[in-house]
Amino acid sequence: MPLLFLALPQAAPTFTVRTPPPVVVTSAPMRTVAETPRPAESYTVDVEVRAGPALLWAGSLRVATGQSSRFSRNQSEPTAPGCAPARERSIDTAFTFALSPRYTYTPEQGGRVTLSVRWSRPADTNCADGSGLRTVEVSEDLVLSPGATVTVRGDADLSVKLHRR
């Protein structure tokens, strides 16, 4: 005699899926009220840049929190008269100066700036053949308090004098 099996409907199994809590990632630690940034500073700096006794640049730049000030000059000219003609050769001189204010969090830290100076000139100043270049670069963090004068010295007798008005 054949056996018959009756299939009784069974309840479908239930699964519980638990979603993990969201992950929160911050890029900077939270600051307390005492560490909130100071109000923006804005002031003028008188600048004098020298290479030995030669004045490379003098002028004034405005500086403000979050905004850098920059001056640059590039000069390219043919070799001097009396030098052997050099096709497609020139004497190149470049100068770049920048002041970048740094954010501060306490009144004692005001006036912080990063000074960057770069000066490039021919390796040989007498009938340069265009094959050599000398470069001096200075990058330094400074504090410029109101009324202060700061002088920074670099190689090749480069000096930068800053006076905050």
C-alpha cells in the first residue's frame, strides 16, 4: 500500500536584521568656547628685502586673517653688450615674496605669519651663458606684534626686514 504524505503548510522562518548605529567621523576635534578663533586681523606691513647692500624690493603689503599677500617680479633680458652673442640665451632674475597669516585661538597668539621669500639670479653675472642659476629661499613662521620690526637673514646675504604698523 502506498504511503501518502500530506504536506502541512509551515510558517516561513523570520529573521531579524539589526542595523548598526551610524558612525560619525569629524575632521577636527571640537573646540571649547575659550578656543574659538579670534576675530579677523587686518594690518599693514612695511617690507625691505636686500641682497647685501643691493635693494631687491621695498614696499608695503596689507595682511588680513585668511588672506595672503604676495609680490613677485620676473625679469628676462638678453646678455649684456660686449658678451659673445648667445642665440636664445637670456639672463633671468626672479623674486617672490609672500606673507601668509596664521589662524590663532588666543589673544597671545596674534600676529602670526609665515614669511616666504625666493630669489633666483644667474650663476655668472659677467656675460652669463644662461647655463647656471643660483636660488636662495627663506620660509619662516614669525610673530609680528603691532609696532614690531623683525629681520630675517638667509644665505647669499639675503635679508628681509618687516615692520608692522
